[in-house]
Amino acid sequence: MAAPDKSNLPPLKLHVPEPKFRPGDTADFSGLGIPDAGVTPRPDESAAPDDMRDLAYGLVRVLDDDYRAVGPWDPRLSDEQLLEMLRTMALTRAFDERMFRAQRQGKTSFYMKCTGEEATSVAAAFALDREDMCFPSYRQQGILFARGYPMIEMMNQIFSNSGDKLKGRQLPIMYCSREDGFFTVSGNLATQYPQAVGWAMASAAKGDTRIAAAWTGEGSTAEGDFHSAATFAAVYNAPVIMNIVNNQWAISSFSGFAGGERTTFAARAVGYGIAGLRVDGNDALAVYAATQWAANRARTNNGPTIIEYFTYRSEAHSTSDDPNGYRSAQEREEWPLGDPIDRLKRHCIAKGIWDEERHAEQDKELAESVRATGKEAEKLGVLGHGMHQPFRTMFEDVFEDMPWHLKEQAEMAIAERKEKFPKGLPRGNG
């Protein structure tokens, strides 16, 4: 049989995603099509995923343009809850500012801010039970603040000093606290997703009541780990919340390279038969409500939920990044969903429980608290002041019982160091 004539067909070509705004361009987000607050329906927590497909393409919003809480997703928090959540978000930002300066001063090697994304961790943590297990990415420091983790412990880890409970073995900002339900942060993105699903499955297998929640960026949803986790969660009805923090940028590549041009990231839930919500990530009340809804759903054996938090990364990816090289300088100011702290502050003011003067005083108080804690942490050492952990610790914590060959190696290494420094090790070298 003769091959069909294809002379009339155009040559094949690939599509390469391109961000709408580059350096020097004027940012214009008018085409986003953001729905009004309060119009998105709130389904029953036991509803079938097929009955809520539209929620993966819309946007759950609670705060309207006048900063009032409206619609069925309003969580109706008490005044005390609102002010505590506002304070925790403000503390997270104050901490970020101080640690960013510490990196620029050479006191640590690396830092990552979560500026503009505080609600996606703080409000979510407030909606979870204290015993639920969190599997964070590297921009969820707000969870630790929400759970009362000591600030100085976070600073010690960042400085890798003598007070670092992780003994200087982790990159700065990769915290861990089993007691606070905060799984070790990993620099290998998306690994926390299958870990969270596995933990949730184990909790269900034991007949426990605790659920798991994981966070990752929109870029990491292109990883195979995301697919594996979603498959297991769907098949076994795992009690887990899988949060996607869509801050528009994965390091220096925009969300289109992870599939953001084609559809929403919440829509990935549809293909797995999982409940999916797309939420205004800069609306703390919407984040709280969505997390509470998903947590109740998981806890009553109605299955997992994928939540896309539509937000914006206001600053650089990390201290190693300069966003001026790949995005418009006006993007932050033009982002239509505003700033999460400012929006919650204005909501509290509109309710008559807060005012600008008290907010300014709180910011001053928090900045001073962070500064004072930083000074205490620096007394235990900072980057460049030598090795802060005793040399012998490099042989510890790998095995429950150290094997003979490792003991022998440790003894030889310690003996060599004593021979090299007969008058004692230099200060800070343990």
C-alpha cells in the first residue's frame, strides 16, 4: 500500500512556554478572570469528587474588596483567632526579614523568604489539629510559628551553630521537629508528597485519627513523585491534604513549564478522581476554610484533597536568586490578589477589633523580639566561626548501635586530630 500523501501538512513544531512579562515589560494581570468573593459554592465535605469538578477551575474567596468575610466559605473565626493568625503571619515576615539580612551579613550561607505566601502555611496550620503531621516544602516556616516552635531553635539551625539540634547536617532553613508534627524539609522537591501519603496510609492502617498534609510548589507537580503520591492517595483513599502553592514561579521558570498554561493545577485532581479546590492563597480566611474542609473530609474517611493555593512569590526564590533577571519589576505591585497580611489586617480593622496604630506597634514589637532572639542565637556561633559541633558527632546517628568498623574509624580520626592539635582544638571546633 502506498504511503499517504502528506505534502499538504505543515511541519511539526513544539510549543515553548513563554511568560507574559519579562524585565522591562509592564505587568498586566487583567486577564486572570478572578471571580468575586463569596460566589464559589461550598459542597458537603462528603461530596463525590465528580460533583465538584468546577471547584478545581474556579477560586475559593472569602474576603471581598471591602475586606468583609462573605459567602459560604466564611469560617466565622472568633476575634481572638483572627488576631492570633494575623500576629503569627506578621511574626513570620519579621523573622524572614531578619534572617535575610543575616545571610547578606555572612552569618549564614542561604535563606528563603515566604513573603506574600504566609497565609498558605500559617492559616492552614491553624485549621489543622495540633497532632496532624505536616510534610512541608522549604517555604512553610509559618507552620512552626503557628505551632509555637521556639524561634531560637530555627535560628540555631540556620546558623548551624552549637545549639543546632540537627548538628549542622542540614542546609539552612531545612528544619525538623517531630514533637511539632513537622517532617524534615528536603531540598529534593516533591519527595514529601509520597512520604505524606505513606504516613497517612499508616495512620489509617493503625486506626488512628491523625491526618497528613503536604506542601509543594506548582513546579514540583511535574515531578514523578507527585504522580505516585496522587495515585496511592486515590487508590487507598488516604487521609491526606496535598497542597500546591502556585506562586507563579519555580525558581526562574514560570508556571507554564509545569503545565500552568493548559489548565489549573487543582485540575490535576480531576484526573485522579480526587477532590480538588483552587483557592485564593492570599486570603487567609479562604485558606483556613479550605484546609478545614479538606481536613474534615479526610478525617471522616471521605478521601484526599488536592488544594491549589493561587498566590504570588513577592521576592526572590532564595538569597541565591535575582528575579530582576527574568520577570517584570512591576509584577509584585500589580498582583491583583494583594498581600495576605495587609488583607487580614484590613479585615480586622473593618470588624472594629484592630487599627493601624496597634498594628504598627505590633510590627515594632515583633521586630525587636526577632532581633533579640537573633543576638542570643549568634552567641552560639554563626557561619565562618569554625565547626560548632564536636568532631565526633560526624560518626553518630547513622546506626542505632555503632558497628565496630565505624568505632575504629572514629577513634583513628579523633586520634589524628589530637596529634594535629596537641594543645587543644581551636575554639569552636569541639
